[in-house]
Amino acid sequence: MSKRDYYEILGVARDAGDDELKKAYRRCAMKYHPDRNPGDASAIESFKECKEAYEVLSDSGKRRMYDQHGHAAFEHGMGGGNAGPGGFGGADMGDIFGDIFGNIFGGGGSRGPRRGADVGYVMELDLEEAVAGIERRIEIPTLAECEPCKGTGSEDGKLHTCDTCHGRGQVRFQRGIFSMQQPCPQCHGRGQTFQNPCPDCRGAGRVEEEKVLSVKIPPGVDNGDRIRLSGEGEAGPPGSPPGDLYVEVRVRPHEIFVRDGDDLHCEVPIRISQAALGDTVRVPTLNGEAEIRIPAETQTGKVFRLRDKGVKSVRSRSPGDLYCKAVVETPVNLTTEQRELLEKFEATFVGDGARRHSPKSSTFFDGVKGFWDRMVS
């Protein structure tokens, strides 16, 4: 059966560059990798085609021969012995796929122990603290370098090259047609071993402790923002850097304001008389008080905007606005005099003339009448 064109297999043009070839191969190989398609014989064949095509086209000499002679270039010794596709020129498959599958399937060309683990910490703040910024001391449980052995894990400080991985920190193993890599089980990726483990850390090189840090929260942070403290995570194995600390901000609900990006929202209760006659009311802001002029005949839900009274976030150059929504309150706990006054006031709303004093009520009842007329027609 004739072989498919290598450029067609990878889905690239014949003038594709090295980066384009590599990206195309990565997509193809990831799609058909046997670990992602267990028991699928067709996927295995497609995977073999991908790596064969990439092995030829990524080599300038082989690609030139293929462009001139096609698949015949690697038949009958034309390609130079074992250098043809399928044999990979004697190359180790772990080297070919290392940069692509290292993070997924445990392979790759990485050497030695990895850096320490990152640590997460959730810091709860009041809205005022998040807006103004704050410096706070925190305690986090973490793994720190063992002081007595200086992180080596050896009581006497004597280290020896690992006999299993020969100091590489990685060992290779065969998995079907693949040559894979993983941290050495003998030295745990260190590349070195010792005879006398440190009694304090039991040879781990790290010990559990409570770390106390002072964290500066910049002004304007919002819920979900994260602050990275480089090198303040867990200590890594000997010879590797520590991880990082990520402080995630959680802003507690506020009793007055609701934050939306750089803007703040609040409700301002006003009396019926204030809404009907108009008034000036004072409202709180994060920087003191401000005044709002309530015009006569104000209805519930009307929003008043106070410019620059919101939040200046860490991502903006100017503060947002404060939006105050008027809410007309029904009076409660009325005195006898107040009840009598309201009854006299209500008595003035008689006949058709009352409709012009209640625009929403008129619109509502007109809609109800139209609804019933349609229902009975």
C-alpha cells in the first residue's frame, strides 16, 4: 500500500518552517497518542505516521531528499542505511518526544529534582481594607529547608552519586514502543544519595514549620485577585529553588456598598414626603459624606451618580463612580396625629383627578384593563 504524503499527514504546506512543523506534529501526536487512545489500532498507526513524517521533515537533509525523490528516497539504501523513516536514525524516542510529552506522560529531557511546590493562602479583607490597601502578617504551614543538614538530607553532609541514575536524577523505562523518563526512585530525582540520613528531617532535607510573613496588599484589589510572593512557597529538594506563595484576596460583603469593578452601588432610603417635595440628603462614601439633591416627585429606583466616589483599582488610573438608588420607605409605627394627617391626605385623591398624581398606578391599571378586555373578547 502506498504511503501518504508527509506534508499531508502533518497538514502543512511544502514550504512550512521548523516552528510550524513542530506545532503541527504536536497536534497530530497528541491527538493519536496511544495513551489517549487505548486499544485503538488505527490511532497507533496514525501516530506512527505522524512521527515518521516529522522525523523526515524536521531533518533538513532528509527533507531535501524527500522533496526530490519522495518516499523512494528512503528505499533500497538510498537514504543512507538506518537513517530512513521508521528507524529514526538510531535516535532515542525519549529525546524526540521529550519536549512534547514531558509534562503529560512523565517523559521529557528535564534533569534533576523539581522546584518546591507553590502554596496558596486566602486572605479575607473588609471592603475598606481592599480599597485602601493594607499590610498584614500571616502564618502559613510550609516545608522549609532543614537547618542541621542544610537541606541535603545527610547527617554528615557526605553525598554520593546515585548508582541507579548515575547522577542524572532521571531513569528511563520502556513502555511499549516508547522510551519514557521519570524521577529516579532511588534518589528521588536528586542525583545523589547518602549513607546517614539527618535525624531531624529523616533524610528528606525539608521540615514542616509555620512561616510568618508580612504581606503588602496594594490599594484597589478586588475579590479573587492574587498576589505572588516569589520564593516564599515550599522549599524544594536539595539543589532546587523554592516554590512561590500566592495570596488570594476575598472581600467580605459590605453592609452598605456593593462593588462592581471600579464602581460602587448603594441604596438610599428616603421618606414619602422627601420623595414628593424634594430634599437634600447626605449619603456615605468611602471617603466621608456627600450630598444628593432629591428632586420633587422622585420615584423609587431613581439612580443618582456621584462621580469619582467609587474605587480606584490596581488596574485603573482613575476611580469609578458611586451609584445611589433612591428607595421610598413606607412609614411605620405611626402616631395618631400622623395617621390622621395621612388619612386627610389620602382623601384628596378622589375621582379621575387622582390618576394624574400616580403615573405608575395609572399605567398599571390601564394595562390590567386591556388585559381583561383581550381575555373576554
